[in-house]
Amino acid sequence: MRQQGQGRRVLETPRAAGLAGVVFALLFAAVIVLLRLGIPEGAGAATAGGFTDTGRRNALRAALVLVPFAGIFFLWFVGAVRAYVGAAEDKFLSTVFLGSGLVFTATMFDAAAAAQAVLVVGHAAGRAPDLPVWDFGRHLAYILITEYATRMAAVFVSAMSVIGHRLAVLPRWLSVVGSLTALTLLFVASNVPWAELAFPAWSLLLSVYVLVASGRAGTRTTATS
């Protein structure tokens, strides 16, 4: 009975990681899309017309509502993955994995705070749009996302891919996809719009794999019992 209970807990951990990862991937992808729509880039992005557009402000507000929940599910995802790896984890890689995940979350919150400042300070109720504040806020938000958050995400993806390959908990093809995703986030995302969507896409792929693999393991355990 004790061994069955331990086996059940082992199977529950990857399921939790997979579910948390799926929710995070969907929420973070929605955040990126809404931020891109709400705070556009380009030569005309700092004009008063773009700044006062109601649809863009609503998209930005929706993104800001989703950010805290994306961060919560991401931390849940990190914790569940570390619990699954357990005592077999490499201390160096696990420290890099955890540290990059925490810095990514903090940077994502900082970008959300910068976007919130655009709404609160740049377009206060009863006042005309403050274009310098708008321009500063949108640049700060994009720099935090594309220059810093995506690079921390690259470290996170790379560490997870190496851990998964060394412990044989991830297939080779998924580790290769992780390496390509890390390179994209590290060198491409800061220059190519929408390239930061590679991170939630990888998270979704990893989470779906974990869910499918844990389902197969659960079926085998039940058959053996």
C-alpha cells in the first residue's frame, strides 16, 4: 500500500506541472498579444491618435489583469517540475533553472508596472494625453520584455532542456526544440516582433508532452497493479 501511494504521488506531480504549464502558456501568450496590440511599435506609435485609442487601452488593461495569474501559474509550474526531478537534479542546473524563472517572473511584473504607468500617468482622467510619458512607458515595457524577460526565459528553457536530457525525462527531439527556442529568445526576440511568443509555445509543447507521458505512465501503473 505504501509503494502504491508513493507511485501515485510521483504520477500526480508531472500532471500538476503539465496543467500549470498549459495554463501559463495560454495566459502569457494572451498577455504578449494584448500588449503588442495595446502598446504598438513603429514610427507612428507615439502619436496622440494611437495613444487615445479606446481599443488599445482596453487591450492593455486586459493584459495587465492577466499578468499576475500568468506569474502565479508559472511559479507553480517551476515548483512542480522541481518536485518531479527531485533528489536526482543537478544542483548547478537546478539553481540556474530556479533563478532564471524567478528573475523572469519579476521582470514580467516590472513590464506590467511600466505599462500600467502609461495608463495611470500618461492618460489621467480629465487630462490631455501626455505623449512623452506614453513614449517612455511603451519603450520601457518593450525593453523589459524583449531585452531582459526573454533572455531570462532563454536561460530557463536551456536549463530545463539540459536537465531533461541528462536525466532522460525528456525525449531528444524536445531537448533540441528547447535549444532552438533558447537561441531564438536570446538572439532574435529583441529584434523581431512577436518572436517572444516562442517561449509560451515551448511551454505549451513541454506541458502537453508531460501530460501525455504521465497519462501513459498512469495507465501502465494501473495495469501492473
